[in-house]
Amino acid sequence: MTNTAAQTDRTARIALVGDRSPNVVSHTHLPLILDALAERDRLVLDAYWIPSEDAGAEDAVRGFDAVWVVPGSPYRSEAGVLSAIRTARVEGIPFLGTCGGFQHALLEYARDVCGLTRVAHAENDPDAEDLLIEPLACSLVGHEAVVTIDPGSLAESVIGSERTVERYFCSYGPSRHLDTLRAHGLRFTGHDEDGHVRIAELPGHPFFLATLFQPELSGDGTRPHPVVRALARAAVEHAARTETLTA
């Protein structure tokens, strides 16, 4: 792919939505990843942290070229995270959700697209009657596992393989209502060896990908995971398109 960064004078802006903490390993990797994207791939991103409590503002992520809902749940504001995801989905802003971001992307879609307004996340509301996201039967904290990917999917085109081994640091995942989400257009294109959902994407969106695994934990951060590189490319392309439209 040609370097679209050369086609625009405006640096692509990415919103990192989450509650930044030195105790969350993935957060400590992000500066290394951003530097590596610039140095290795010439994909320069201007990154801004948006705390979950600020993400609920109407214009919190509007105007960004990409939104990445990063791990670190439970977020201080579930509503703020869901608002940022909704804006990215509705306005065609390139989106990536990893770990908690994956879980909340499904939650937002279930509530706002499928009309399942009562579904909940067990980490935020353990006593809810209708849990979309529940504790995993076996925690994946610190584990690596195989993910099989549907051929012809966005995930397959990004990762370049129908099989990958990925790192996790999570204890929650989707359980019920998955057929309803599928019926309303969400695709589940990656599964573990037992058939459990690990990747979701939204056809027709410029770039909307969510993974239960954490691509930001791949290696030491100096060689960005293909999923992260793809988000960066999508952000740079979004910035170029936006500048062309406003020129």
C-alpha cells in the first residue's frame, strides 16, 4: 500500500479511550507502538487519551481519524465508553476495540442497534438479569490461544492468515444474544478452538474491528501487530479523505 501520509499535511488523530494507568500493561505498550508505527511504517498518529468519564461528551471523539477503546475495564464510565463507540460506528470513524473495548462494542451494538436495552456486562452489573458479557468459564488472563479466522473477512485480510496465536488478559466474554447481533449485521469472524467468539467486525463500515485478544501485547511493542497497523492505515486514510473534502 502506498504511504497515504504523504497525501495530507494534517497528521491523523487517534483517540485512545480508556482510563490510563501505569498498572495496565497494554497502556505502557502504547507509546512504544505509536513510535514504531511512525518509524517502521511511516504511519504517524497524533494520539490523545480520552478518559471514559470524558468520552460521553457529544464531541468527545468527533473529529478524530480513529477511535481505539483500549483495555483496562471496568471503566470508570460505561456510558462514556459506549458513547464513543456509538459515535465511531455511526459516523464512520475507523474503530478498534480490544479486550474491554471488544466487550463494550458488542454491548453498544446490542443496545443501540438490536434494541436489547436491558443487556448488561457482568463486570459492571453482576446482578443484572440479562447478561450479554459474562465471566469466562476459564479465565484467559495471561494466556495465549489459537484463533481461527473466517476467510474473506476484514480480520483475515488484516492478519493475512486464517489461523493465529494471540495473547489475552481478560476474564469476561460474550455469551447470549449472538444470533440477534448477527441478524442485525454484526459479523463474528474469529473463534477459539471451542468455537467461542473472539473477533467481531461490521461490514460496510470503513474500518470497525474488535478483538477479545490484545494485539497491543504482541512482542515488546517495537513491531506493531497487523491489527494495529491496519487501524493506523485506516486513520491516515481517513485524515486524507477528510482534508480532501474540506479543501
